[in-house]
Amino acid sequence: MKTPKAIRVILKDQAKEAYEMLYKVVDEQKSKGRTNSEEIQLLKSINKKVEILRYNQAYGQGIAKEQIPKGLDVNNLF
């Protein structure tokens, strides 16, 4: 199996807030013994996509360089 390249998954603004809130909800549910809920499944799905990106950086639809916000300091974005 290939060693994953160093990649960054950046969540900003509302996406970051929503992810953090989802993480807290799932953590609370798991502390109460819950093992399956919509929130748990959603968090698993998001984390699974991050893992896919670690092994296949070209996964997804590429974004044209001129559409990448200047402040992100990235060469490519999917």
C-alpha cells in the first residue's frame, strides 16, 4: 500500500463550525453508549472521504486555478 502524501483538508467558516458541532454531538452520543445515528454516520462519511483523499489526491472534481481563492496558498483544489 502506498504511503499517503502530506495533504491538508481545510474547513473554513461555516463548514468548520458545522464539523466541530457535529463532532461534539457524536462525542456526546458515543459517551451515552449510542453506536449508530444519522450524526455518527455523517461524521464517518466525512472522515472516510478524507481518508480517500490521503491515497488518491485527484479524487473528486478539480477546481480551475483561477477559481481558487488567493488566500488559501494551495496549488490545486478538488
